[in-house]
Amino acid sequence: MVFGSTWIVTKTTKAKLDDGLAWVDVAGLALLAGVGFTVSLLISELSFGDDAPHYNHAKVAILVGSLVAALLAAVVLRLRNKHYRKLAEIETEDADGDGIPDVYQQ
């Protein structure tokens, strides 16, 4: 939902992703948002009731879905963190020792 909405907005309006943001970052954030859908536990409890066998199936499915979303998001965002760490090193490198990072002196 998060990824699809972002993609639709960028394709149908003048909005665009920031230059420092890649689609894989949006995908990682969208996966992380999947953890927040545990409100479905409340909805399934209200729909099925505590005694129904469907409630237990729904609860397990919702929790497994949240766990899978969290694990996938951790993998994607951890890989992107390595990329951003390298960028941060480049942006803070000061080879001449004048206190101004070299990337801003070109």
C-alpha cells in the first residue's frame, strides 16, 4: 500500500523522490509498515469472537505476516544502511585537514 501509493503519486503528479532516496528505500519502508497492521488482531477478534477456530487461524496468520514483514524490512534496510554509511564517509572526508569536507570544496 505504501509503495504502491508512492509510485502512483510520483507517476501521476509533479511529485518525485528526492535525489538521495531510491525506490529500494521506499520498498524497505513499505515492508516495515507491514508490521503496523497488527490492528487486524482486533478486527479479527471482533469478527470471529474468542471461541471460534477461525480467530486462532487469523491471529497466527496476522502475527506471521508481521514477523515476515519485519524480517524482510530488516534485510532491505540493513543493506541500504551500508550504502548510506559509505556515502557518509565520502561526505565527511577531510584529507587536507582544513575542517571543511572535501566534497564541498570541488
